[in-house]
Amino acid sequence: MGQQFDIRRCAVEGAPARVLIVDDSVVARSVLARMIDGTRRFMVVGAVPDARAAIDYLGRNPVDVVLLDIEMPGVDGLTALPDILAAGRGAKILVCSHAADEGAAAAIQALALGAADTLVKPGIGAFGGRFAEVLEDKLRRLFEPAPDLASQPFVRQGLAEDYDIVAIGASTGGIHALSQLLGAIPASFPLPILVTQHLPSSFMGYFATQLASVSGRPCDIATDSMRIRSGRIIVAPGEAHLRVVRTSVGIAVRLTRERSASGCMPSVDPMFQSIARVFGPRALAIVLSGMGRDGSEGACDLAAAGAQIVVQDQASSVIWGMPGAIAAAGRASAVLPPDEIGRLVASRRRAN
């Protein structure tokens, strides 16, 4: 398996992360290589013009990141993405393409297939400046150090055996994990599922469509006062936090726009905090791949209310920041890959 890049290790040893560029434009390959080699944390070890060449290269050379264009002759980047992911043996894929514009179906498809993140590639004459800064930041964020579990070992909570609602929080790498999780739940699963995924508003329409397709159940973008109904998925809109409130006619959505502790919009914390108040021990919360600590404060409220919290394991996470922070705090009832979390959800029983 290719060596996993750790910024903490590189700071000591001076070993930059290895990047493979996959782009049919020789000019784009050259410009991107100069930008990446101009950083201290990353270096280009290969640049190839198409997906087949990328898979061949990855079969012979370990890399840490694949910078992948979508629009290429022959096999396009989306079609080849699963094979590139497999050939990369742990390498993270950053899609860099004109087709990855905000709201574009291609961007959500790439994330659902396992890309770690997407970036809009500018025209040939518009490289440099702000784009170079964004590219380096996107690459750096892919290697956020994982929380240290040594001081706070994983603790399983002894809790009740079933629940009435599922609430899922996710960020970078979360769309692929969500697809795996929902794919393991039968379409007949009766409980409501709430999702807060860090995405801008322009992505939400296609994101909801993607989740409906994967899960085989209706998926709505949350609106204020929307009733929470059995057998449906509700996703937080890009411009508001999704909360739940108890009304005279049942449980409903309340959208709010205050600044969250994590700085995220939407944030997982408000959703979890309201779930803790309304459902208490009858809730199942799930935290999937994502950078930062969003969800940690809400997880504290959930744990105090007797709810169960299940987090994605480090091995399957693109970034283990959000799930790792909850595991490190001893609040995770189970640490599992997404498909196993899906099977746990489907069983309607808590982790033992």
C-alpha cells in the first residue's frame, strides 16, 4: 500500500506528499505541476494525459494524491474514478475540472464515487493567483492530522436497544460514505433520516436527487416548518442549520442561521443538539468522514441525553477529523465502516 502522508511527519522529515496529475492538456499539466512543486508540502511525481495511463502509473508507483480531470478523451474521469481509486491503494483523489463547477452534477457524482474533494479548473489564461492558493489549501486539507486516541480510549456506551430517528453529519469524504451507508439500508426502512452535509446551496438539488437514487426513498431539502415523516430523508439546505422542534401536530423542521461554534453553514452541532432535546435516548446519531470538529458539541448533548452515537472508522474515512474527535472524547458507541453502519441502522438496534 502507498505510504500515507502525514503533515506532522513531513514537518520533521521534509518528505512532501506525492501528486500524480491526470489531465489531457499538456499546458494544464505543466502549469499545475509548477504550482504544486512551488509548495513545500507537495511534489509532482508524475503527469499523464489520460485515465488508462494513470491506472498504469498507479500500478507501478505509490502516490498520495491524484489530481484528476474529468473531461478527457477515451475513458472520462468519472467513469475511470473507481478504478483509479482502487489502483491508488489509499491515494486521495482531488477532481480538478471545468465540469466541477458548483451545482454541477459531475461534482456530486465525483464525490459519491469516492473523490475526496473537487476544484473548478480555470481557463488556461486564468491559472495562478487565487487559484494557486485554493489548490494548495485543498491539498493541505486532505491531510488533516487524525485525533490521538491514546489519551482517551474508545468507550462503548451501555444504552437502550432501539430508536425513532437517524441523524447523520458529514463533510469531506462524506458523500461517498453516505452512498455506502444508505445503500446498505432497505428501501422499506420506516424511520426518518436527517442529513447535514457540508455543501454550498448550489449543490443541494443534485445532492438530494443522488441520495434518493441511492436509498430508494424520497429525499427533501429542508424548509422551515416541514413535517418530519416516516420513510423519508431530509437534508439541511446550504444556507441554514437544520433543527427539529416538537409541535402540536408532530415533529417539524426549524431552520436557523446563527453562527455555529464550528463556523460551518450548515453545521451538524445544531441538528444534534435539537435531536438530543426532542428525542433523547430514542435517537441514533452518525458522524461520517470530515475535517474539523463539527458535531462534537452536539455529540456531548446527545451522550448526556442517553442517545447513541456511531462514527465512521479511520481506515475508510477520507479525513477522520469529525468522527475521530468524537471517538477520542469517548462518546462513540461504535466505530465502523459506512456499510456496517448501514446494516446497524437497518437492524433498528443499538450497537452492543
